[in-house]
Amino acid sequence: MNLVELTEFLVKSVSKNPDMVSVKEFKNDEETVIEVLVDSEDISAIIGKNGVIINAIRNIVNLAAYNKQENSVKINIESF
């Protein structure tokens, strides 16, 4: 499972509308940026109280990147 699939799985697991989740990856020399688009109703569930859920997702994905000896990962969450 690559980092995009892992991120998509984790976000869809928390989301109320998993069919509305879109995940895209952008790479450069220093880091990998993963853009996550979710329904506006799901943004509060994905972020969680005080950012606890999104920070956990970021930690899991960064640990997976570290284990695969890849660049650091930055996850951006947007709603539509």
C-alpha cells in the first residue's frame, strides 16, 4: 500500500461520505504533498477536536514514509 492509498483509507474510515473523498499526490525533491478533498460536512470529523484526528493521520502516514525511506509527507485538507 502506497502513501496515497493509506491516506485515502484513513480519511475514508473517518468520513461520513467516503465516496466524496479525493486524494492526490504531488512530489518534489524535498517532500511529498498529499492533497485531500472532502465534503464540507466531513471536514470537522476529519480534523477532530483540537486537530487530534488529522494529526494522528499525519503521524501514521509519516511513519509509513519513514519505513519506506521516502521523503517527509505534508497532508493538506480542503473541503468543497
